[in-house]
Amino acid sequence: MPDDQLSLTFAALADPTRRAILARLAEGEATVNELAEPFDMSLQAVSKHLKVLERAGLISRGREAQWRPCRLETAPLDDASQWIRRYRDRWSDRFDRLDREIEQIQRGKDAHE
């Protein structure tokens, strides 16, 4: 398994269960039992998903007496978003240039008709 941060983030986000867990944690801290409630899987399976998210730095687990809340960590998501934005901006620029070329070609055709 890759160990660079961006690869860990995207690998963790590739699973719909993990994305659902992150969506729940975006609303606030939750215990493993609370996170497991909506899923038809064992606590052990949910714990495995949490370990992947924790390894990717997307969640952290606290310890407050008997309560071990999980919380969302947004820094890896911010990094992934910046990486995506850089390529989105590049493609957007290319599409804008393509649109201008198409408009010039169409204007040239209209002038000849």
C-alpha cells in the first residue's frame, strides 16, 4: 500500500463506507458504536475502516475517560482538494482556449457562407 499522504487520502476516500463515515464525522465527534449504527456490518469491520481513515490522517481518536470519540481531520482533504484544483484549473484553461478556437472557426465559416 502506498505511504505518501495524497495516495493514502485517495485510497481511503475510494470506499463508500469510509466516505459515509467522514460525512458523519463532519457533523461532529462520534464513537465507534455511533459510527457503526447505519451500517450492516460488524464493529470489527467498521474498526478496520476507521484504521484506514486514521492511517490516512483523515480522522483522529481521542480518549476521554471511557469515551473514545473519533473526529474528522481536514488537512488531508484540503491537500487533496488543492491537488484536484490545480488540475481542474489547468483543464478549465484548456477548455476555454478550445472554446475560443471553435468560435473563431465558426465565425470563419459564417463569413464564407
